[in-house]
Amino acid sequence: MISFISTALSHPADACPSLDDMITANAQTLAILVVFFLSYIAPTLIANKRKKKNASAIMALNVLVGWTGFGWVAALIWSLLRDPDPAV
């Protein structure tokens, strides 16, 4: 920490990142957040794409309990299972 402060005081241009570095860092952070968000809601997207009858329940499980990891896996498995055939 002390070396950073002394470097910043002696060479102020070296202590500040360039605009290009900040834009690159922000773009990388945004890309990581988008990938994380799409991965998190993947069970909901899959359930909607497969037109599951209980897609809203899968979404509720995903949103409310998905953060635990176990809830996310359960929602993913549920979204990949076939709906039972209707009784004739």
C-alpha cells in the first residue's frame, strides 16, 4: 500500500489507468455479468422454449431458490423433463 502511494505521488500518470484500460475492464465485467445472468435464468428459458405446462412454477423455483445451487439444479432438471402424457 505504501509503495502504491509513493508511486502515485512520484508518477501520477502511472497510478491512473488509461481510458482504454477502463473501457476494456468495464466491457469484460459486463460480458461476465451477462453470461452469469443468462446461465442463472437458463432453466426458465428452457421451460419457456419447451412450452412446459408448469413453466411459471419452474421460474418461481429458479428465482426464489436458484441462488442456493440446489434450487438451480432442481429447476434445470425439472425444465428438461418431459411433461406427462394426458390421461385418455
